[in-house]
Amino acid sequence: MRAATPFLDRAEVHRPGVAELLGDLIHTPSLSSEEEAVVNLLVERMTTLGYDEVRVDGFGSVIGRIGSGPIKIVYDSHIDTVGVGSRSEWRTEPFEPVIDGDRQHGVMLGRGASDDKGGMAAMVYGAALYKQMGADENVTLYVVGSVQEEDCDGLALENLLLHTLPRPDLVVLGEATNLDVFRGNRGRIEVLIRTRGSSCHAAAPERGVNPVYSLSPLIADIEDLNRHLGHDDFLGAGTVALTKIECETPSLNAVPSTASIYLDRRLTAGEDPAGALDAIRDLPSVRAAGAEVSLLTYQRTSFTGMRLGQEKSFATWVLPEDHMGVQAGLATGLTALDRKQEIGHWVFSTNGVASMGKLGIPTIGFGPANEIHAHTVADQCPIDDLVQAIAWYAAFPAEYARGHSSASPR
């Protein structure tokens, strides 16, 4: 049985509050660009818990601040979720939080529980506990609930880091890590391949050219490409998946004029977006079809009215294992949880593609729940995970500050 620590003892007091907050967050739908109600809920809770400052940036992300020291740490969890999909697959209502098992120690079910509202709820209470236990005077801690991550990971956090907050020393992501310390994820690009034909009446298909038929060898080449991509010992293999097929046709009685497929290409260490795109353009079937290959772009207006966008190209990132951020995370596991943590990486993409992948800010991850439940109808977060995460988030700033101070030149 794991020994109690002062951090776990104090975190236990917040068990009812953090469970209530996660339930409220689940109960409040927040698709990308529709997060305003959740932002308002978090502003109210941070204010009630005694944060030194609470505000909302121009794109809609909520920011709570504790302290005003020279060492700056950002805790970030995104507050938007993917949609529901087919409700018939859910055994509970997606936006009605349900606790499976004991009310105190069970598992909370609902959309966003693992991705990423559990992390957000625990960060809110963990930072408050950090202040209650005596905030380190050398640290400024920012707790961020970022928007639109599911549609365009990193966009909101990058905007906030460039235009709202001073450059931090470290970013901690609250994405699900099963209470371990993560230090990277594969990058990705989203790709459109379009073939063109000649539309005509379907009663006389020989009068036109059906572009859909050219997709068959192209799809086979994509499937084969997935078996021959780069591999990294830590992040694993690069992958490519066909995620959507569509055609443009004037009617069901006409040959289409264009046919398109969409690809999700995950980039492991050593792969880059330009090279991955060129490899797709160079496929024999793509050349034979004269297909157009392009990156998708994202443009969307926030609930605040601000509009941002970018190409859908997201950088691979890995923080070295010996970096003081990773080591402080592991030390916090021993101090706060009395447990030795594993080091890992996410299979999916995170806001780290911006904080470290694009801006070069050291980034780690720690969060409640298991990533295997993200985007599934079994979306869930154990309540015990929330309490342990509160303890970790409360202990981490001082642990990091100690390492940061010892590493600084005298």
C-alpha cells in the first residue's frame, strides 16, 4: 500500500471539489470554438479558490496566475472536446457525468473526462493547493485552459505564449499520462490528395472520365507506404492513415468531376513535414493520376470573435530525459505520490507541438487518466487519479524551482 505524503493528505481534502468540478466540466459541452461556458465556469472556480489573478486572453483561453517570481511555469490543459459520434455506442449519456463504482473512489465517465477535462480540474485544484501550502516566492505559476486544441493543436497556446504571457521556463501539459511523466509526441501533417476527371451523365459514362477510379491504386500505395516509414526507438514509427474519401458530383446520376482523399501522416523523430509531403507526391499512382497534393489549412473564429489559422503541419518534439524538467517531474512523483514514475510519450498529438515543437520552450506532460480512453465512448477518469494529480501539481513548482536554481550559474 502506498504511503501517504503531506501532499496527498492535503489533496484528499479537495476530493469532493475536484470531482464536482470535473462533473460540471463534462456537463458543459465545449466543442472547439464553443468553449465560452466552460471558460466562465473556470474563471469562477479559480477566483473562488483564491488565485492571484484570473483573466481570459483574446482568443478565449482562461489564465489563472499564482505568484510573481522570476521562474515561470505554465500548466496547460485544453478545455475543448471532440464530438460525440454515434450516441448508440455510449452506455451513458456523454454530457451527463456518471461515476462507475464507489462515489469516492470510482471512475467518472463522460465526454472529455480523460481528454482533457480531468487534467484541467486537477490543475485548477493542484495550483490552489500549491498556494495554500506556501507558494515558492521564486515562481510564477500560470494555469491555462486553452481552446480549439482538438481542431488545431497548439494554435491557442502558441498565441497565448507569444502575445499574452512572458516566455516561460517550462510548460507542463495536463493531457492523460496515467500519472507518469511524458516528454514528447510525434508531429503530423494533414494532407489532401485530389484527382480530377470530366463529369458527364451517368447513363453514358464513356463520355467522361471518372476520377474516383484513379483512387484505387493510390489507396494501395498509401497503405504500402505505411509499412515503410521511419522508426524511432522512443517515439516509435511514423504512420499514414487514410481518414476520409469524397467526390464532387452534380448528382447521383452523374460521373464526378473530382475525387479526394484525406491523410493523417504522423511524423516520428527524423521525419519532417516537407519530406513527408514530397514522399506522397512521388508515389507512382499520384504521379500517374496527375493528382494535386497539398497541406490542409485551419481557420476558425473563437467565441471571442478573434480569428486565427495556420497550415495543418505540427512539429515532432522530444525533451531529453536528463532535462531538469523531466527530472523534477520524476522527483515530484517520489515527493508527492511516494511512487516511482515511468517516462513515456503520447501516441496522439498535443499542444507541445507549439510550446516546444515550434517555440522551443521545454515541455513535459503529467495528467490523470489513461490516454487509451481519449476520443472513445469509454471516455473516463478515475477520481483517485484526480486526487493524486492535485498532489503532484501542488508539489511540482517548488521541486522544479530547486532544480532550476541549482542549475543556474552563480
